[in-house]
Amino acid sequence: MYFHGDKAVDSMTPLRLIVLAVLFYIGYRLIRSMLLDQFEKKTAQDKKETPVQDTLVEDPVCHTLVPKKQAVRLRKGRQTYYFCSEQCCDTFIEQPEEEK
């Protein structure tokens, strides 16, 4: 506030307030768009498909899906069987051939 003669004049005229508000809004939008761009790039990188680490195999006894690397394996002839546990493997071995 300053004085012009004996009148007090406010230095923040309505036009000056409008200009400051517009500048503030433009600055806000610029900063916001920069931050959103960085966030979108980061989430896009996170969403990139990762290669399949392991495939799922089905246990022939209990029909549970098990990661192939963690499964118990039994090889009979040319066929490899995968099991969720030693117990399912033993059950499979004890089954008669026609039930398999």
C-alpha cells in the first residue's frame, strides 16, 4: 500500500491480481504435467511384461498346478510326471497302470 497525496492506494489492483492468478495457474499446470509425465513413464516401465520365469504343470494325482522347477519329478520310460509332493508321487507309483 502506498499513499498518493492524502489517499491510500493499494498496490494490488484487480488487474494485477488477475495477472498473478493466471501466472500461478500456468506454473501449477506446468509443474503438474511434468510430475505426471514422470509418473506415467515410471508406471509404464513397471507394467512392461516380464518373461515367464516358470511354467505350471499339473499333478496327475491331485490335479494341483505346480511350478515346474519346484515339482517332484518321476520319469517312466520317455514320459516325465510332475507332482506337488513326494506323497502324490508315491500314490501315483502305487496306482495300477490302468488308473493312470
